Amino acid sequence: MNEKEAEWEVMERFGSEREIGCQLQQSIFPYRKELMLTLSVASFFLSVCTCFCCLLRRKYMLAGSFYLCLFIHCSLLSL
């Protein structure tokens, strides 16, 4: 059996490289997608609450300041 035949035999038995890679990734990090989604949503809410607290502490609520603060924080999160 040459190298090409051996490669085809392995692919028939175990599946493609992509399928094996996805299965390995899922077995090592089973809740990766859920964790990343939870962290991103929690970070967004934390940034919004921080902006509100800063603005309310100063006893003025300027919409422009809030949206500027929110835009800057969301821009930093997307990096």
C-alpha cells in the first residue's frame, strides 16, 4: 500500500481533516461558543451600566456623552 492509498484508507475510516478537527475542538472545549457569547453579553451590559453610573453620578444625562462613551467602549470590545 502506497502513501496515497493509506491516506484514502484513513479518510474513509475516520473522516475528513475538517471533521476530525471540529470533533477534537469540541472535545477539548465543549462549551467554547456558549462561554464566548456569555462573556460578550456580560461585557456589553457592564459597559452600559458603567456609562449610566458615570453619567448619573455627575447628575446630568447628556445623550451625546452616553452614546460617545458607549461607542468607544464597544469599539474597544470589538478589537
